[in-house]
Amino acid sequence: MTAAGGGEEGIDVAVSAAAEREPFDVVLLDYYMPGLGGVEVLRELAQRGVDSRVIIMSGREPGDVAVEAMRLGAFDFISKPLNKAELRMRVERALRDRGPMDQLPIDSKEGKRRPRKSDVIIGGGTWIKELYERISMVAPTDVTVAISGESGTGKELVARTIHNLSHRYESPFVVVNCAAIPENLLEDELFGHVKGAFTDATRDREGLFAAADTGTLFLDEIGEMPLALQVKLLRVLQSQEFRRIGDDRDSKVDVRLITATNRDLEKAVAAGVFRQDLYYRINVFPLHLPPLRERREDLPLLAHHFLLKHRVKVGKRVEGFTPEALIKLASYGFPGNVRELENKVHHALVMAQGEQITPEDIPVGEAARQVGPQRIDITRRFRDLKKEVVEGFEREYTREVLRAHAGNLAAASRQAGMDRKNLWALAKKYNIDLDSLRNGGD
């Protein structure tokens, strides 16, 4: 590791190393430094052709710094105070991305691929630091992970992150959507068959468990798996053995399992549609992803990330969003979460006529719940307006969901899909009187 005392010194050190054909793999760059700041250093390194993965670190508002850094080609961004686990994981990811291309196959069908820049989990709040800390605990192990969260919150992205940071990262990462495959075909997809097992079985076929051997199998929407297959899955988890359809012997497999669902599996167990023993077996290390409405402070950062991701495909040099466009996005509920936001940004890029995306480009529509002001006072600072819109939404949503459940925190938090302590914190922040709501007041 090499340290530099300021921006100018950092440029000299990095350029010298590159000139000697020993460039740094990863550069940790502080946003604020003596002399040149982090953005100026990043721009200079790019102009001088220094091919290092640059991670920007800053204690400022993530949306302000990270957007600027992404535009200039930064590989990643991490907000302060630094979390040791998060920092180590981001550096490891950058190091693996720096690896030679010819060491890993490009064909995604083989399951192996380099981590991509778009694979990074975007966010700047405390929730993402807690998530990275939990990922850092479980990624090096072979423990089964259960990821829960609404559709579109990024469950597959988290599963890929766990795989890429594990010792299995050079082995296949295989994805199975249990809800997308017909019930009568799912067993064959997972376990395969031998020739002659049924009428159309003209040859042996390996299933996806075999394809994921030595790697990771990601079972998305596991709550939709039929009961009969749940028994077979339980056996694989217990013995690391499975049997192909029509086979008379077992096959060994070395697979790390990660599952995901947007259903409440405890309710599914109570209803008899999900096996209790399987639930306990897969729920060893649970991770919950919050919906976008609970992390609205990340919305500008996510929107700019998707803008940079898709603008090349669209063929336009769109640089960003107008303040009014971001306020319009912030006023929308996004029931489809991050996936829906990406689609909206992609659509807006197609519609955009200038260098900035305007409110007219964003396909939110009249049905969107407007929680911000109808008229925009552009004489005020953008950050102040954004804070006002976000806090207005938080205040009204918290009051309404608690009123609907007469101040019952447990019931309200279940409907909101958020942790009870987080809902309680919002009620405290906005001085919502729970006792009054329990007694029928406002």
C-alpha cells in the first residue's frame, strides 16, 4: 500500500507507477484533500490514462458526490464514516474487476463472469452499511442465505454480490426463478433426467443443480415452489445429494444455496403451502431489503446511475436531471421499486430532447401520488426542496399507516413492510402521538 499526502502528490505517485507499467489496481481517493480535491484528481488521472479502479470516499451527501464521481468514471463510492467490512468488500470487488479478461469466460451461459460495475449495490444511507456488514459476515462461508423484500428491490443483485465476494466467485452463479417455470417442468430443470425417463427423454440431461456445482444456486421466488419439490430440495440441503428423474443412483453436488422471496414465508408455513422444516433450513442467515419508498434519499443517486448505464444504448449525451424532474420522481410511490425506477429513467432518456431530463420526459402520469408542492420555487436550494418533499412524504405516510392500525406499531409495520423500530423512529421524528391514535384521535 502506498499513501499520498494530497492531491498533487497522489497524481504524481499514480502516474509514475503507471509509467513504469506497474499501475495501482485500486486507488482510494478522498473527496476533500489538501490542494487538489478528489474530483480534480480523478479527472487528471483519467486524462493521463491511469487505468486504476478509483473508489471515492466522502462524508458529504452521497447524492452530490457520487453522481459527480460516476460521471468522471469512478469505479465506486463509499460514504463516511468508513465501515471496515464495507471498505474491504468494495476493494476486493474492485481488485477482482481488475483481473485479466482472459482468465474468465465471457459467455454467461457458463455461469462464470467478472463482477461488473453495474453490479454494485447503490445507496448511501446507514441501511447499506448494515447490509454490507452482514454480507461480509456471510459471504466467506457456505451458509444458506435467505433474502426477502418486495419485487424489484435488488434481491438478485445482493445474491450476486455474496457470490462474487465468496471463495466460489470463479465458479458458476446459476439463477432459477421458481415462479417462471411451470410446475411440471421445474423438477426436470433443477435435477435433470436420464435417457428414457419419460417419452421425450431421448438423452441424459443435467439439471441446474449440476450446472451450479462448486458455485452458487440462486432460487428466486422460492415461495412459489410446489410442496413435492420442497421435499427434494430439503434432501439436497441436508445431504448435498440429489437424484435425476429416472435415475437409480444419487449424484453428489457441492452448491451454496441462496434463496429469495417477496412472500411472507411464515404465513405460507402457517397456511400449509410451505414446509416448516425447509423454512428453518433456508432461513439460516436472513437479509431483508427495504423498498425504495423507505430509502428515498438514495433516489437521485440511483437515477443518475441508471442514466449513465443506459444513455450509451439510447445514443444521447444526457448529463442529468433538472431539479423539477428529481422532485417529480421523489413524489412517486414506485410500487415496482428500483426496477421500476430503472425503467422510468430508460424511458425518460428516450424522450429527452436536451442535456437534462425534464419532468415532461418522466412517465409517471396523473395517477402518481403527488406529495410535493405543485409549484416549484426555483429560488430555493435544490437540497432544501428535496428534503422538504422527502420529509413531507415520510410524515404523511407514517401518520396514515399508523392511523389505519389505531397506533398499533406491529400491525402498521407489517403493512408498511418495514422494521417496527424504523417505523417507531419515524413516528418519534415527526411527533406522531401513538397514544392518541390508539384512543381514536389524530
